[in-house]
Amino acid sequence: MNSQDSFYANDFVYKGKPLFIEFPVNKGDTAEIAAKRAVKIANKYQLFTAQEKILDITANEGKITIEGVNGYQIIK
């Protein structure tokens, strides 16, 4: 990773940031409703933990798309 962004570095020179997002799926939810809820929670979570938007997360017809906000981000 060639980025010098301090958000992804730590004292051990390991660059990376674990990320997980949990969201509820209620009985009777359609994929579209669950995806919209997941995106809403994910956007709140990233602002709460990072104080800025680090991913573009969108929902379209029940599918969630996650994109990095810069060219150095890699999701594994």
C-alpha cells in the first residue's frame, strides 16, 4: 500500500483496518428493505468510527455496493 494516510497505519507498520458491520434482518423483510437498512447503518458506523466517509456504500434493488473513496483502498 503506497498511501501515507495515517488512518490505515499503526505502531507496528502494519497497514490495514479491520471493518465489520452488523445489521438486523427482520421477519418479512425483502432484500431491498434489508439492503437499505444495512447501508444506513454502515454509513452511520463509518462516520462514528472514522469521523469521515471512508467507503461509498449504496443499495440498488436489494444489492449492496461498496467502493473505496480513493485508489489506494483494497478490500479483501
